[in-house]
Amino acid sequence: MKSMIILPTYNERENIEKLVPGILDLKRDFYITIVDDNSPDGTGEAADRLAASHPGIHVIHRPEKSGLGTAYLEGFRYALSKNMDYIFEMDADLSHHPKYLIDMLDAIRDADLVIGSRYYEGVRVDGWRFRRLLLSKFANMYASYMILLPVWDFTSGFRCFRREVLEKLDLTSIRSDGYSFQIEVAAYAYRLGFRIKEIPIIFYGRVSGDSKMSGRIVWEAFWTVIRLRSPLIEIIKHLRFFFKDYSEFVREGKGS
């Protein structure tokens, strides 16, 4: 079984120089594709040096900053063209520890999409201000009660897909580009009947570089959820979980 990790980058030179060796140290023959948006800090050149040192590393250079979603879509298409069995999403800013890649490979044995979840079995976020954590939790609650997708962490960018999921998804129809890209992909996968599983991870707040969060990204996520919302009658029925344990909804939705 062949596995490829997609790493979108923009001004992440210092981080990928630490992250990529950390992935290679796992000794699991992961292929790595770095999708760089012409980073002015030299991330693309650093990626090329890493690729020159290891045959399993590939770099896609894009002419300008074009967004997270399109970077992942380009990476997905490349991974599928190389007949990868499992395709990972992973942030390049060191917020996702490579050790969880092994756990995700184990979990994908009985799932189609595995999400590294910050909110499954408690809150596991290190290094965020309370305001940032509150925004993330609110976004997940909002998506839950509008889309009715039985997961804890809609916006996590740490994921593992079976290739069959990406083959069946109409990648050309995905319209969102920021963090709402994660919401849209998960919603489509669930509605197509694919099995989604979450594993708990610790998410580490960015230490080096600038956050990509912006007001535009927040508004895009808001309107993406509106676009993907379930029928109103189903949303109203779902409100009963507002006064119950949310885990009941997750268990019911996943048939467990």
C-alpha cells in the first residue's frame, strides 16, 4: 500500500525543514508532495533541496498564492495519478505531529476517511489563545447543527483518505478554498456513504511564521455551511441534541 502526504506551503521554509525530516524518521516509506505557492521566503527552494535529497519527495510549484483548497486539489490529482492508496492532508506549520500518521494508517483499515480530531474525547489544543479556540469551537458547532455531519472536528486539516473517496468525489465541484474546504470535502464524503472515523490528536499552535486565518476565510466558512446545509426540517429535528450529549448524535450518525 502506497501513501502520500500533501503539504501545502506559503512562507513555511523553517517549518518544512523540520517537518519533512520528522516524517522521514518514521521509516514508513511515505511519499511527500509539497505544493508551494511561490513563497517569497524561499520555501520553494528549500522544498527543492529536500526533494533532491530523497526520491520520495516531489514539489509542485505554483505561480502565485492561490489558496489552501486548490493546493490540496492539485495534490490530490497528483497522488491519484501516481496510484497512491492512501492520501494524507497535513499542515506544514508543525501543528500536526508526524507520530499521528502511524495512528491514522492503523485507523484507515476500517474507515474511508480518518480525521485527526482536536475535539474528539475532549479538547486537545496547545498554544492557542482562548479567543481562537472559541472561534474554532463555534465554527464546529455551527457546522454540526446546519450540515448534520456526525463528527467532532469539521475543520481539521489532518486527514487520511482512501483513494476511492477522492476518485468518487467530484473534485471540480468543490468551491470553497480556505478552511471551509475541509467542511465541504467531509460533507460530500459522508453523503456519498463513506465511513468517517476520528482519532484524537494534540494540535500545536503555530510557533514560527504567520497565521493564514483572516476575516475572508471566516466568512467563506459561514456561507459554505449555508450552501451545504441540510433540509430545514432535519435541522429542527437535530436541535434535540443541543440539550443532550453530542456523542449520541455522533454514534447514531456513524451507526455505532
